[in-house]
Amino acid sequence: MRQLKEDISFFLHQKMFVVILALTALGSYGFAVTHESIGIDDTMVGVYLNDGIEVLMGRWTIYLINKLFYLGEFMPHITEIGGIMILLLSVVLYCILLRRILGEKIGIGGYTAFACAFISQPFLGGLYLYYYHSGMDVGYLALALSLLFLLESFGRKGKKYFAYLTGSMLWLWIAVGCYESFIILYIIGLIMILFFRGMTDQNKLTFKLIFQKLALCAGLIVGCLILRAVIQKVLIAIFSIQSGYSVESRTLTACLEFFSDGNGLQNAFMLIKKYWLQYFVNAVVYFPVLVYVLSMVVFAVAAGVLTVKRKTGCYLLLFLGMMMTPFLLTLVEMMPPLYRTCQFMPFFIGCAVLLFYLVCNHKRWKKYGCVVFGFVAAMLIWNQAYEMNRIFYMDYKRYQYEKEVLTDIAKEVTQKYGQGSTVIFTGHYSSPYELADYYYIDYSSKEFGLICRLTDWLDPHLKEKYYSPYGYTFAFDMYHSMIEWGMYAFEYPGREFVNFLRMHGYSLQTVYEEALIQKADIYSENLPNWPEEGSVTEMDGYVIVHF
């Protein structure tokens, strides 16, 4: 603890580090802090945290935090500020982790660029659209401590060795209790530790060491998952957690069935093709994916050079691990992971920035390399922050538009039928294309033509899932219409609209009887769509609103 305090103090006393990191945080998250928007899941925070759905999904950490620091009602400003502060502390810990490996080989400018590239990585914005960010900030903090314990276990023996490994597993347990995908970051973190330790001293990297540490990592992950299952059952029993909601869960049985049936190999190959499209081909049109691909190129070049220079294949093996590890989540999910679940991405890109720093500061071209690094780092951080702002601004526009739609409906209902009326929403709603036009490219564009050339040789039908009347969509999970989701969220049509309107001062009611909902659907088949005259009408004492 004393050493950790000294390391934290070192970075907090570096004025350039603190000032630039604070400005990057302000530029990346300032709009989100000052412009709240209510989106999907935000209307049912109490169900997740107070009723315990998070525990049923295995995300127990924030559930327990909610018992100490109340989060069970939508109150965005304090959670945004608190989350950013925790994220900033986390990135300092990741800097400490890397500094303990690389030491003075990296100047404070390099660590500053790493930290800024980390916190401005746009995929983080995908979770910051949610009220308490799915506990991502706490997860990053716990995972950083887990990796620090893991690093300290290197070279240790006896009781201290097992103590550090136990600490690493327990912190990983807490991180996975926030978001399951932190397991991927844990593996990537170990690979980075091995890669950078080998760069500083070749004697610290052997094939035997790599396989030993990866096997150890697998054991710690298994132990973490066992603990996760245990605390899940304990919390369900202690707090009598029950739910009538269908909670999606990927089970081992489902995965085995997916890969063991007659189409098992075909299913696996399809996952590879989809992953190739989403995490490599989309670099043509989506800046965050382009940065990931370029980061992969940086490590590929470094691994190739080190392989030749040091006459060992260890670096190529570690690079292969960097490429394959993120795909593991695809196998578990049986689909390519959503961009917002890529918790490894900010750390991976930040490490690529550090590696580029080492290249630019080579003694052969250090004089000009510093200028090149500064320019590239500034360009990267600016564009990432710009992309982050775009995510928040688009979500804010979406919220303002959908708030106007729903409050206009509420006004008409209350004027005709009174406050407290029982409303049944029917039909289907499509969010206006203009609210998310950035995430579409025209089929006649040069970019789409290039995407076709990169994929059609492999599978001409690969892109069809992402086709829409407006064009090819490349970041579908970074934009969510609250109304589209709320129509049938959690098997209760329109209930989240009522919750949304209650948050805006309208006390409407809804129904849950399936027979009555089906009757309303049949009744509304010939009704005009909102906002046309007659789209709000009455049926047996209930108000029908038809989209």
C-alpha cells in the first residue's frame, strides 16, 4: 500500500499529466455531464438495482454498492461525475502498472498520451449512455488492482506468491461482478505484461513462462467464476431476489449445442466472418475501429521486429494472443461482441500508443520522433474525443425528440381523458433516420464499395444484417431509440413509456393483462398512426395510442 500511494503521488504531482488528462476528460465527457438524456434502461433503474435483476445476471457488485451508496433512482449528474472520477483514478493505476514494467523508458509525455487515449476511447461512450454505466468505472478500477496484484506475483515465492494471486483473483471477481467482458481485459492485461517485460529484459520472456502464466490466468478466471456463482446464490437467498422478467444468460450448454450440432463448423466459420466485418472491415467507415486496426498493426510490426532481432517466436505468440483473445467473447456470446462490451479496447489502444512512443524515442531519430509522436497523439486524442461528443450529442438529440413525441401524446391523453388515464400503446415505432444519420453510409458510396470488395469474396450475404432503407449501418449498438425499445421492453408493451412520462410529470397508467393487450392490438389494426387524427382513441374504458 505504501508503494502504491507513492506511485499515485508521483503521477498526481506531474502537472502536465494532471492538466492534460483533466482537459481530455472535460472534452470527452463534459457534454454528457451537463446534458442529461433518458434512454433505454434508465426508466427501470429501480428494477435492476432495488429488485435485483443485476444479481440474476451475475452483476452483483453494483447491487451491493447500491446498498451503501444509493443509486436506485435516475439521477444522472452525480453518477456521471462520480463515474468519471473513478475512471480517472483507474487510468492512473494502469499507468502505474505499466511504469512498474517500463520504468524510465517512457517519459511522462508517454504516460499522459496513454491515459488520454484510454479515457477518450469512444466505445466507452456506448456505456456512458446508460445511467450508472453498468458499473464499468468500478470494474476498470478493480481490474487495474487485479493486474497490479498479478504483476507483483512475478518472481515471488511461497506465501507472498499465493497471497498476490489470491488478491488478483478477488479483484477480478469484483470486476467481473460489474461486467463479464472484463475477463477479456484481464487476459489482454497479462499478455501486455509479458510483452513489455520481455521488451525490457529478454530473459524475462520464454515460451515456458508464457504457457505457465496463461494456464495460471485460466485457473484464476475459473476460480473467479466459481466465486461469482456462489455470491449470486447467496445474495438471491439473503435478499429474497425474485423476478418475473426473462433475463438473458449465455450458458455453457447453449454454447456446446451451438458448436456441436450438425452445423457446428459452419456456425464457427460464420462467427469468424462476422467478427472480421465488425472489427476489421468497418475500419473503412468507423474511426474507433480504424484506430483498433492501426493499433494491431503497431503490435504486429513490433512483434515481427522483436522476433527477428531477438531470435524468438515469443512475441509472435503473444501477438497472436492479442488477436485471438477478444474473439473468445464471440464464442461465448455466439455473436460478435457489441462495441460497448469491448472493455479491453481503451487499454489495448493505450498500450499501442506507448509502443509507438518507444519507437519515436529511439536514439536514431529521437529529435524528430518526439514531434511526430506529439502530433499523432494529439490527433488521436482529439478525434476520439470528437467521436465521443458525437455519441453524446446524438443521444441528446434523440432524447429531446422522443421526449417531445411522448409528452405530446401525454398532453392529448390528459386533455381528452384526464390525468391518471390507463393507456395501451400499440403498433410499431421507427426512429427518424436523421437522428442517427452518421451511422449510415449510402449504398452508392465509395466506402460501401470498398466494404463490398473486402467481404464479398468471403460471403456476399455477410452484410445483409446491417442493411436498412437508409444504407449500410456500421455502429448499430451505439444508438438506441427509447421509444422503439420501450414498445415491448421486458414483455410489457408501453410500460416504460409510462415510467418515462412519470419522470416528466405525467401520471398515466398501463395494463399487463396479455388478453387485454392482444385485444387492443386487434382493435388498433385499422387505426391511423400517431400523430394523425384518430390515433388516440378509447376502447372499453382504456385509451389506445397507436404508432
